[in-house]
Amino acid sequence: MGEIRVFDTTLRDGEQSPGVSLNFEEKLEIAHQLARLNVDIIEAGFPIASTGDFEAVKAIAQEVEGPVIAALARATERDIERAWEALQFAEQPRIHTFIATSNIHLEYKLNKTQDEVLESAVKAVELAKSYTDDVEFSAEDSFRSDKDFLCRVVEAVIEAGATTVNIPDTVGYATPQEYGALIKYIKDNVPNIEEAIISVHCHNDLGLAVANSLAAMENGAQQIECTINGIGERAGNTALEEVVMALNTRQDYYTKLTDINLKEIYKTSKLVSSMTGMSVQANKAIVGENAFAHESGIHQDGVIKERTTYEIMEAETIGLSENKIVLGKHSGRHAFKDRLMELGYELDDDNLNQLFKRFKDLADRKKTFTDRDLEALVEDEINTIPQAYELVNVQVISGDRALPTATLRLETEEGVVTESAYCEGGPIDAVYVTIDQITGFNCELDDYAIDAITSGKDALGEVTIKLKYRDRLFIGRGVSVDIIEASAKAYLNAVNKIVYENGDLIADQKEV
Ligand code: KIV
Ligand code: ZN
């Protein structure tokens, strides 16, 4: 492990972001990518929360090699037993148990006295310890807790066997100076603190999560809990890429490093944003589209003369290659495969053939391909779930005086089906009504967003949508030079996820 341990909670706290719900395959794919990123600990989920979470934690524990795999459990017997059931096959399992310690939580949420909370915490750690040596305890809402009670709890759980003690700022209320001082206070006032790793977990309600985590580290914290792109409850958590790059870039000041494989940062960020449907703002530090762009003439001139005039990091460090034109219509299979390998994609023959065919079809409509285009194609093409409905082709008639009409051909289990429909809402609406007509579903469109992958008139358009089904949101994504086609693909992508997860139910009802 690095001097600073990176505990990634994208799949647990990150998945608690409003509107985000990852399926089993998506969680597994993200976990594999987190292992390539070389995080020290993956918090894979909260097994008691749902069967889906349980199954995902279990599969990650069985399949993902390298990092410690952690699962969250409240300080109760049922939660801890369920967490262990999911984790038991991991090479390095960690049970992460928690209970709140602030008076406000004790009084209004738990209805417990301090002594009762202390007793529950100790019992939980003892039970977790009977399953695995690696036990983390979190004192939820630590920052707003009575400091001396917090120290008592921390001392008692270490005595009971906790190997990591986490001091969360659950509501994102702390300032860096105060949070750093709290960590120092714990170090100075918990007699057995050297027997455990001090972890920090910050929320970003005031935009201070990264600053607070760094201040804590300066005062003795050895583990930082974070998420990719900073996603998470409300305003999110400490952003992994920001805290890691701060340590790396300001090594002269912080003098402590993580073991993160920096070259995987950009790819991980893209994967998480595409799977969660949470796009990254352009001016986001490290992974935003503008993070390494120079707009003003003075800056551009400076960078051309000497990069360090206006750049403190190199884009290549996080795996972001220069976005130059790499392939065109005449590029062959070899060049295509080589470039994908250089970008870090290892595809099997089937996927490669499929992708190359798609590239050739698109190359007739789009003259040049950059690395960003290729990344978008790969993410779009690699389907982790069966395709109940696949787009064969789409055609729309639209105009300021025409009634928008769509005709679609879809490959279905019953063969190719063709349908047309019109709709006053516009061409994309007409496409969606036609798809509903074929599938027999009536999906509620919760969100629709369109983005251009690169600039230029022939840029690839990327459409991300959210469909609501039984109070859950399903994210769909589609990429094409034609935005109508991209919209159709995104919708079908979400429908296929709904069918995959609710197959039996849908067969009975045919009504989404
Ligand atoms: O924010 C928080 O306090 C948490 C704990 C469960 C660690 O997420
Ligand atoms: Zn949290």
C-alpha cells in the first residue's frame, strides 16, 4: 500500500448519488477498472441494502484481484452477517461497520444514549472481527460529535479489534483547519491510536471535501476515502483524481504519495461518467474537458514557448493523450487495433470485429477519427447485457411544417420488426413513440442530454438518457454522427437494461 491509502467508495457512497443506479455488470466493470487504477480498497457496496447490492459485492469479492474488497454494514448483527456472506470469498475482505456518534444523530435518529452507542460499536467490531481480521469502524457524523465521546468510541473500537478508524465529515460542514485539528486531537487523545489506521471521509457540501481530506492527511490521516469524479450523496465526496493529483503534483509540499496508477485516471473517470450518466463539468479539475485547454492567446503563446508557463501538470500523466486525428476512412484493421491497444483497450476478436465494422460504416460519414472518438465508440459498443432490441435502421421526416414521423426497424427475438409513428413533440419524440410501439412498453423519459464528443460539423454526438421504471432510473447511452440515430440507440440501451433486469415481470405485463 502507498503511504496514503486510497479507499474508493464509488460503488457505495458514489452509487448513492441521486438518480444513479448501476446494474450488476456495470458495477463489476467499474470494480475491474478500479483494480487497474490500483486503488488500495474498493468499497463494493452495502449488501443488506438490496439483493442486487449483495450479488454485486459477492461477484466483486470473487472476481476482482488486487485491492482489499470492503462491504458496508450498520452496527447490527444482521448487517454484519450479510456483509460477510457477500465478502467471504474475497482474497482480502474488509467489513466496514458504522454507527453515528453525534448528539444530533443520537437524539433524533438512533434514540440511544452515548453509552448505548459505545456498546453497539464495540459489539459490532467484535462480531466483524470474528469473521475477518480487517475491520473498519466509522463514527458517522464524527465532525459534529462531542470530541471526547468520539475519542472514547475510537479507543474502544480499536481495543475491540478495529484496524482502521474512519472519522467522517458526513454532512460536509468542516473547514480544513478545523478538520485537520480534529484528526490531531484524536491522535493526541486516543492512547491506542497507533494500533489503527486513521481514515477520513469527507462530503462536499461546501466544496471543501478535497481540501479537508488533505488537511487531515497533513495531521496524520493515512487513508483517504473518495469517489471517481467526486460523485456521492448530495454534493458528493472527495474526488479521487483531485486528491491523488494534488499529492502527486505538490509532492514537494505534502511529501506523501499514493500507489494509484495515474495513467488510468482519465479512463476511469470516463467509464464512471458514462455508466452513471453523471457528466463531468467542463471546468472540473483534472478530468474536465477544459482542464488542460488554453483559450487565451497569451496563455497559448506561453505554453508553446514553455509548457510550464501555464501548466502545472501534463495531460499524459493521467492517461489523456493529445486528441489528434489518428485514423481515417482508409485506415485498416491493423492500424485500428494498434491504436485501441495504445489507448489501453484489450478487446477480444468478436468485439474487435464488431467495432471495426462500426468504424468502417461511420468512416463513410465522418472523415477523421480522434482518440476521443475511438474511446466513445468502444464505450458505446461494449455491451455487457443481452440485446433484446437492436436498431437496424431509423428514418425520420421532420421540418417546421411537417408532422414529425419516424420509421424504425428493430431486430427483436421475433425477427426484424418495422413500425412507423408520428408525434407532434418532434423527431426524437417520434422515434421514442415508435420504439414504444414495437416493444409494447410505455417508458417515462426522465432526462435527455446530448453532447458532441469533438468539435467540427461531423463530430460524433453522444446522447445520454434516463428512463424511469418502477421508481428506478435506467441510463441509456448512444453514439453516432447522426443525433437521431444516437438518440434511438440511447433509448434502446436503457430499454434493454430494463428488460434484462425485469424480464419475467415484463413478460407478464408488457407494460413498463
Ligand atoms: O458519510 C458517511 O458518514 C458515510 C459513512 C457510512 C462512512 O458514508
Ligand atoms: Zn459518506
